Amino acid sequence: MFERLVYHSKATQEFGSLGLFKLLTEAQLRNEQLQITGHLLFLNGEFTQCLEGPPAHIEQVWQSIHRDPRHCEVQILARHRTDERRFAEWSMAFSTHSSFYVHGMRGFFPVDDAGESPLVSMCSI
Ligand SMILES: Cc1cc2nc3c(=O)[nH]c(=O)nc-3n(C[C@H](O)[C@H](O)[C@H](O)COP(=O)(O)O)c2cc1C
């Protein structure tokens, strides 16, 4: 049994490619250790993230994310138990504008003009 948590937040700082690269690589490393998978969308200074994994590990990471000063107005959109992962292949896939791509970013999906990528719709509640 897994837990899926989806939240929305607003960045408190101007994120550039390197700031996002650092955030993403740290998240992917810790998520791998905790068997967490998911997807992070960054558009117009706002984040929408879907986290899925063992409930105790989701809670652990959520406590860290929730108090992270790099974002604010953190609001849970959904939190429920589930039998299957949607993002099993990604310790944290990442969708944003292609201009933010940094060589070496893993799980990067560029969004189109409508802010969509193949993974964005999978993040719906
Ligand atoms: C938008 C956003 C998404 C994040 N996603 C994750 C994540 O998926 N996994 C993770 O371990 N940390 C993530 N972090 C980083 C955590 O907030 C935190 O800095 C990191 O886990 C270290 O935890 P600690 O401060 O409790 O030591 C994210 C931070 C932000 C701002």
C-alpha cells in the first residue's frame, strides 16, 4: 500500500536553472533512499508536486518539504492511499520550460505552450 500526496505552492525566490537543478538532484537522491517516486511541475513561479511511496516515508519527506523556506502557501490538493504508483520510473520527474534544462538533469520533461507535458496530466488528483 502506498500513499499519494499532491500539493501546490509558490516559490519564495527567483529560481534559475541551477537552483532548480540543485533542488531536483537533492530530492531525487533522498527519494531514492526512501522509495519515493513522483513528479514536480514548475510553472510561472509555482510548484505542483505529486509524491508517492510508503506512507511513513511520505510523511517524513512531507515534513521537510512543508517547512522548506524556498516556497510558501503550501496547500495539499490530495492525500490518499493507493495500490499503485503512477511514476514508478522516476524518483522525481520534472516538467518545466525547456529553457530551464541543465545537462545531466534526470527525468526532465519540457512543457509545451499550454504548460503541458506527457506527465502533467498524470499528476491530476
Ligand atoms: C518545491 C520543492 C520540492 C521538493 N521536493 C522534494 C522531494 O521530492 N524529496 C525530498 O527529499 N526533498 C524535496 N525537497 C527538499 C526538501 O524540502 C528538503 O530541503 C530536503 O528534503 C532536506 O530535508 P531537511 O531540510 O529536513 O534536512 C523539495 C523542496 C521544494 C522547495
